[in-house]
Amino acid sequence: MADRIFYCFLILILVLLFTGCESLVTRFEDVQDGVLYEAEQMTTAPVSVDTLIVMTWNIRFAAGRMDWFGDCCGDRVVLTHGEVITGLERITDFIKTVNPDILFLEEVDVESKRTDYVDQMQWLLDHTYFNYGAYASMWQSQVVPSDGIGRINTGNAILSRWKINEAERIQLALRTDQDALTRYFYLRRNLLKTRIALPGHDNFYAFVIHAEAFSTDDTKQKHVTRCVEELQKINAQNGIFILGGDFNLLPPGSDSTDFCDEDGCVDEHFHGPKDNPKHKEGSNYNPEITWLQPMYDNYNPAVQLLDYQSNQGRYFTHTTNHPDGAWNRKLDYLFTSKSTPFITGSAITHQEATIESDHCPVSARWEVPQ
């Protein structure tokens, strides 16, 4: 371990020598503006609307079910340009079959070596009917000096038919279970808040979140707490909202809560008396199984908790088993306020989307308050 730390510090010193005093990693304010996008060619958006179709999807930076080094025991680190475009085409093709009015996205690359520096935000806008987008980076670094990652900028996004008037990036808590060097180069998760010009309403907000995935401390719980706090502010202002995202948490009452063996690589073993660690990072949800409860207590989910608990497999949205593993847990959600619920029975977990990502989309219909 000491040798590894020394080697990483040596790399850091060499990189600093070549880049001068400019920080390698972007450090964000607690609250700051998100990045706004527009499509090159606008489409006509409805001037009145009774219902919305909304969808959330972790698109895995268009890598599909590829065996990636970071999350599924693979060794790929960089995609070719052709692979990136093919992945994006599959994503847009599926989006058009659902035809959402507002789309919540996680793991969107805008300037990353691993995806040939394709600005996926602009590409998605220019190849769909969406007119406006907002983006908030969760990992922005000139260079990540490990595993060949290099330059990276990836984050959360919201795409909309209607103009996004405001976008705010809200910083979420950092992990406390990492050494200082790892933490310096690590992800900085966020909650992206937008105000959208929904016809007939000037107080409609859309949020997207991608909570921590691999922490072994209480970081995920802090992310849920901050999310609840921000949504409560909207309720206090008599605003209306929809939130989509990947919470990296299971619903309370889940039958399976430990996926260490399913997620483990060939050379990994967990749960044994001499195993250290006992659990694979990001695979043991036992200590966290109640952490999403405040979202269900305070807000209305697209998939009701009792419906999930009675038929859990129907609502699974994620798998780490590539390239053809079956969905085995639910991590992706849509929520709205208690006063503006989703249309009963309208939620769809699109498990037929098996090649586009390691997450499948979740969509629902929402009746616009009149």
C-alpha cells in the first residue's frame, strides 16, 4: 500500500510540473450555475399540455453492456469514436420509442478521453426532438493519473422540449472513507435543479440526481437527506416538481440486499472468515436498506412501494453482469410531490432495453396541474 501511495504521488507531482499551478480537478461550489445547452435546430414544442411523459435513464456514457474496467471486471478504458456513436444511436432510437417530454440522464460524457471527446449532450439534442438541455458535472479533471482514464468530464443532465430558464448544480457530500489522494481525484456527486417553462406554469422544476455508488460510510444517506431538503424548499414555495435519477439504493423491503457474489470478479471472494474486505464496495446494501425511506415518506413514487415489494423482479433496473446479464436490482426512480402524483399504473420499467446500458429506463405519465 505504501508503494502504491508513493507511486501515485510521484505521478501527481509529474503531472503538476507539466500543467503548472492550475488545479487538475475541478472543485465545485456548494451551489453554482449548471451548463445550459440548446439544439442546433429547434422543433416545435406544444403550447399547451395536459400530461407529460417523463423518463429517467443512466446511459453509462454510451458504453452499452461493454465489459468496462471500473464496474464489471472488464479491461476496456477507452471507446473508439465508432463505438461511441453506435452507443448514442441505440440510446436515441430507444428514446424515440418512448417519446418522453422531459428526460433525466446520468453518466453523460461531454469532454472525456474514454468517449473520444464527443459532447454527448449536444449530440443527444441534435439527434432527438429535445430543444433544451442542462448539465452538471460530477467528475471533471484534466487528467486522472490511473488506469488510463486521462481527461474526463461526466455528469447528470436534463433534456426538455421547453426552455430551461434556470439550472443550478447543488454539490452533494463527498465520501469520508477514502485516502486523501483518491478523494482528490474522485467523483463529486451533485443534484441538478432546473426550472422549465412548462406551458401554463412558472413554478415547475425538474431535478436529477446520481447518488454515490461505492461508499462504505453514510455518504448515500447524506445524499438522500440533501435531496429531501431541496425538494422541501420547492413545496414550501408552492412549486411543483418531478425528480428522476439513480440513487444507488434499493427500495425498503427488498428481498435481496447483498450482491457481492454476483458482482465479484473471478479472482475475488467475499463473506469468508479470512476475507478482507468482507463485502465488495457498492454491492452490500444491508446497512442502507432503509435510507431511501424518506423519499417514499415525503413524495410520490412512479412505482409504488407496495407494488414493488409484491413483484420485485418486474421493476429491476440494473445489473453488473455483462454483456447479457439479467436485471437483478432496482436503483432508478421517479418521484413527484404528494399533491401531484403520477397517473396510476402509468409507470413502465423498460427491461426490454437490454443492450443500451447497464441500467434500463423508467418512464411514467404525469398529469399537469390545471
